Amino acid sequence: MNRRSFLATSMAASAAVLLSACGFRLRGPMPSLPPLTLEGDTNNDMARQLAARLEQRSSSGDSVDWRVTLGSPTLDERRLGGIGYGSRDHDLTLSSTISVQRRDDNAYLLNSETVSVSTRIRVSDDDLLNRESLFSEAEQTLNRELAERIIERLSSLNNAS
């Protein structure tokens, strides 16, 4: 029992040293964002997820400090592999542009910056029913990840300004 606890402790310490050496750190709570309004293409899944997350993280107030304009998200698919049957990898990239303006002086903090996330999925050409569900799940995941990436970008602006 003593040897097992020593091994467990030394493995945990080694993992902590390795993770700290590569710059890993646990994230604390996200900082609150100033009051903002969403404009642009807000009638898609990514924009709805972004709006819900922003509602949780924006500070409440009467005046709106920022105007965030969203572009239409685009999903790009790139097939990897040769011609033939069987499983094939697909790279999926979801991207959108964002612009951020301060209300008080109309100064742009961001002007049409592209934010994107990507993933790779393996799809079998023989399984057509599962194919659609795999693409749908990947797109939903990318929508969530893109909304989070935009919030991270807005948080960095809040810390810089």
C-alpha cells in the first residue's frame, strides 16, 4: 500500500510539473462583459448560442457600451483522402466575422475580424444514415465552440480597454 501511494503521488507531481511547463492553467470564472447589443445575422444556431452565453456573462446595466455585429457563419468542408470507398476524413471549419464598436464614440475595437473553429470527423461512405447525424453533431459542436471563441475574444477586448 505504501508503494502504491508513493507511485500515485509521484505520478501526480510529474503530471503537474509537465502541465505547468507547457503553460497549462485551469481557467477560473470568465470575467463579466460590459453591456452589449448583438446586431447583424442573429437568426442562426451560433448566434442564438452566443446570445444565451452573453446573457449569462454580461453585466447588467441601463446603457449599452458595445455594439457587436455578427456576420453570417460559413461552414467549409474539406474531404481528405483518395478516391475510393470506405472511411474518409473530413475537415470542417466554421467561421464568422465580428465587428465591435463602442457606443459612446463609435470607435471600432474590432473591424470585420474573422473568428473560426475546426474539427475533423471520419465518415464511412457505406453508412449513409449515420453520415448525416455525424455531420449534424459536428456542426452543433462547432456552433458551441465558435460562440465560446467569440466570447473569449470579447473578454480580451474588455481586459484591454
